[in-house]
Amino acid sequence: MTTEADVIARVRTFIQENFLYMRPNFVVGTDDRLLEQGIIDSMGVLDLLNFLEEAFGVRVADDELTEENLGTLRGIGRFVSAKQHAVGAD
């Protein structure tokens, strides 16, 4: 299982490489609101969902598409870790 810190680090790298490549010195904070601050857009959310599925084996249900789960790196880290833990417990 992946730790929350590992998830945050990998997602931060994904965002830097895919959305902030024109702003190489911009560092995404753990609690930065990704959509609100224009770090990713609505199409970027789809890319992020694909990345989470491929990188961590996590499927995001429609009712899980929330600001709390996917709005910040910390939220994503917590969400992915919880999903992996739930799958591991099954």
C-alpha cells in the first residue's frame, strides 16, 4: 500500500509535469485548491482521475468527485490512501 505522503509526492509530480510545465518554478502547496487556483481545469480533472487509476489502482465513483477528496494534494493523498486501505481490507 502507498502512504499518503507517497501519493502526495507522485500527484504533485504529475501535476507539475502535465499542467505546470510552462511554470517550472511554481510549487503546488499541499493545501492549495487545485481548481480554484487554476492549477488544473475541468478537463485536467479527467486526466487526474486517469492518473489515480493507473498509478494507484483507485477508481473514483461519481459521488466521490468532491472538493474534499480531490480538491487539494492533501485531500487526494488521504482519499487514495483510504481507498487502498478499504480494498486491502476486503
